[in-house]
Amino acid sequence: MQERSERTRRRLVFAGAELFHRNGYANATLGEIAGAAGVTKGALYFHFASKDELADAVQQRGCGLLHEAVRGLREGGASPLQALIDTTHWLARTLHEDPAIPASFRITKECAGHQPAAVDFHGAWLEAVCELLRMARDVGELPLEGPVPGVPDGGGGSAADRWESAEALVAAAVCGIEVLAGTGLSYEELQRKVAALWGLLLPSLVGPERVREYRTQAADAAVGAPGGERSYEFLGSPV
């Protein structure tokens, strides 16, 4: 009985994610969600007292997927910065593969300014990105002390200023991945954009001489990729 109840709950969360993603939080109705899940509205209300509760459950699923992905990358031996790069590729893929991820972004944006949600996927995404970047800083992957990489006179302000700039730059850049996905790009196109993004970011973060220590492509795309010169394409223009 409990297993059947859990299956019903999972179907409702998936159907909710699909309809929140497709129609938006305000336009998706509980009746439509129950119908898509193949259950009655009574069964839906047994699990979720309101649309807000169902939206929170969708975002909880999104956060769970995110944390599981980051944990897996770190446990797999990736450095913090490589894990951050790979996490952005994970986002590009799951924006196409699991409706809980784009739905979570859409719920956060549409409900902004209303009563605080129990779960904030957009905040969780930024927190995961900034935490990996902080870890990269703490293990010495980001050279914040001494001359600025690639700057002839070595200028660039204090280490604190440079850290703030790096954090702001990366946070702003990775938030754009969800925006690009919303324009209808295929996963392959989005994957190339994310690789191009890191091709532009890495020299300013680690220095031109260390760029080749990091894989900017998705792990599956890197298999069989030729070595040597990389050609980046960003927003339709080769760079």
C-alpha cells in the first residue's frame, strides 16, 4: 500500500513538473495535473493540500537532483573547478531531460515577490555554483594573490576585490544557461554554448597558461574530441 502511494506521489510530482514547465505556475491547474498523472483530484489532495505544496515538491526534486550530481562529481575525483564546469553541463542536459529542473526555475521566477517558498531552486543553484567556486579558491585553483593572469602590469586590485569579481562573473554567466535553454536550443547546441562560455571564462579565472588543465566540453562530448587547438562558438559567432 505504501509503495503504491509513493508511486502515485512520484507521478503527481512528475506531472506537476511537466505542466508547470509547459504552462507556468499560474496557468497549470490541479485538475490538469491530476489528469496527466492518471489520478483523481481526491488522490492529489491526499498527497498535496495545495498547488504551493506540489510546487515545493517539484523544487525539492530539482534540488535533490542537483545535490546528487554535485556530490557524484566530487566523489568521482573532479577538482572543484572541473566539478563546477561539469555541473553546468549537467544543468544543460537535465534542462532537456527532466522537467523538474526547468519547472523549478520557472516556479521560482513566477513566484518571486510572493510569500517565501519553502524551497528556492534558483537560490540552491547559485549556492551550489558559489560553493564550488569557493572550494576552487580555497585549494588554490584560482590565483587571487600576486599578478593577475594575462594582465601585463599585474594589476587588478586586492585579492578580496578579485574574488568578488570572479564570483559575480561566474554567477551571472551560469545563470544564463537556463535563459539560453528557454530559447529552444537543442541540447547539442546548448552544450556547445556552455563549452564556449567556459572557453571565455577560464583564462580570466586561472590564467591562459593553465586553461588546458580543464575540460570545457561535456564529458560525453569530450570522448574522441581532437586535442590541440579548440574553436569556440558563443551566441552564434566563432570566437
